[in-house]
Amino acid sequence: AQFEKAVKVIGETLKVDASNRLISISTKGVGKLKQVLNKFETAKIDLESISLHQPTLNDVFLTLTGHSANQENETNGERK
């Protein structure tokens, strides 16, 4: 129940994986991260964990096109 509540609290999400209970957001800087954490605190949502990573080229491609580079290659009949 808290996972669904967390998705609604964030409002904008890049990727939601309900089966693994993962929510991914993309942001520049810590401002947005602080806002999301404050929203969780206000809504009394406890986090199991949080992690940060620098975007990969595949992350950038996904953001720009809506699908991963691997999907693009498979669609064109190519395999990596």
C-alpha cells in the first residue's frame, strides 16, 4: 500500500517497477531529491532504501526516445 502511495506522492516518475517495488526518477541536482524526500516524510512513507547513480548513455537514450537502445537494435533486427 505504501508503494502505491509513494508513486502518487511523487507525481512524476520516470520508471515504476511494481513487482520489485522500485521507483526511478531523473533529476539535475539535489533540489528535486530533497523535494521528493520531504514529500515522503510528510506522507509518512518509510523508504526501504535509496540509491543514486550517474546516467548512462542508455539512460539518456531512454529519456529521449522512450525506449532503450537495446530495444532499438532488436527492432531493427540487430542483436547486441
